[in-house]
Amino acid sequence: MGYWGYYVVAGSDRPLRELAALAGVREELTLLEERVGGWQVWECPGGGDGEQARDVGSMNALAAETGSPALFAYVMDSSCAVVEAAAPHSGAWTACLGREAMTRYIGGDERSLEDYFLPPADAAERAVAWAAECGRDVAAQPLLDVLRAPAEPSAEELFFRFLDRLGVAAL
């Protein structure tokens, strides 16, 4: 069985677990990484083995509280991830990583994914705007490549590749 849980990503000069937007999961959050420019990646595990996934809160509230873009990723059994992003000016959007596996989870086909998530090209365009709001100038194609890629070897690694392409660079 693979990993189940959330990654919470935002830039702040305070630890994210101290923010009101994440008060409901404060005790479950663990800092995984600090990245360039005050970006933080926190983990909130849960949701596997029939366990209910935690409600980590609102990415819109987190973006508003930090004054910068925020991103959540819910990883499902290491095979796919729901990515939710928000920024104070460019708004919110939702995409998925590991589309083939996500199709199996929702019990549909590739077209069914578009009932829940932006198509990869649209998600890449929104991701470019999100990154621009972070002060990053990124190209759409590398983001599109990740959005279309299988979750090999895992959705977690694909998510961190996505963060790198967004310009949220590791230290």
C-alpha cells in the first residue's frame, strides 16, 4: 500500500502550522521541506485503509492569510494526486497528477476527469499564472509534461517534480 495524505505548500515568514487557515490540522502537520524564498512544504498524512481524509482547510484562506499563492496536493495510494491551488489575484484551480490512476479511482474514463479537474493544457496555463504571482517566470510545456506523466515511480515524486517546475525550488 502506498502513501495517502496531503502536502500543504505556501510561502510565509511564519511556520504554516501557526496560521489560522490550518488550525484544524495544526497538530497533524509535519514540516517536510523549507524551500527557496520562504516556501514551506508540510505533510498531513491520512486517508488510507478506509480512514477518512482530513479536512486541511481552505487553500483560498491560506493564500489570503499569507498574501501569496498556496497549493494543496492530496496523494492517493502513491498512484495519483489531486492538486488544488489558489492565489490572491489569479484565483483557484484544480488539476490531477497521474491521470490514468485517477481515472480508475473515479470509475470513469479520461473524459470523466474533466468533470473534476482541468484538462492538462488548461491546468498548465493556470499553473503559469500561479507561478507568476509567486514572482516566477516559468514555461507551460514542462508543467504540461508533468501533468500528463504517469506517477512513476510515485505520485509523491511527480508532485515534487511539479513544484520544481512551478519554480518553488528546493534549497
